[in-house]
Amino acid sequence: MTAVDTLDTIIDEETIHEISVEEKRLFDVNESIKRALTELLNCDTVRGDNSMRMWAQARLMETEKELRSGRRRKSSPCME
């Protein structure tokens, strides 16, 4: 084991706050994307176009996955 392997990451309060602000912003963006895609899926044009509907559903599933992973990151204990 080298000295580099044993070094712990030191994160100050300002960095933690900045990360928290960015995570909140990402969550808000993903929620907006989710709402827009849900509205898109309810449009008659998208309902009638199988390829467009499949595309929107795939993007919605990706967005929901990102939202879930963000919630897991937020609920996991901080490393100190």
C-alpha cells in the first residue's frame, strides 16, 4: 500500500454545500424533463406514432432511473 492509497479525501463545508446545490438543481431539471415527457406521451401525435412513443418512453425511463439514483445518493450516509 502506498501513501497515496491511505490518504482520505477531505471535503470542506463549502464543497459539501456546492455539491448539495448542484444535486438539487439536477433533481429539479430531471423532474421538469419527466413532466415534459409525460405530457408528450399524452399527445395524440405521439400516441399515434409508435417510434416516437417508444423514444419518449425510453427517455422517461432513463429520467426516472436518474431520479432514483439521485435519491439514493441523497439518502446514503456521508463519508467522514
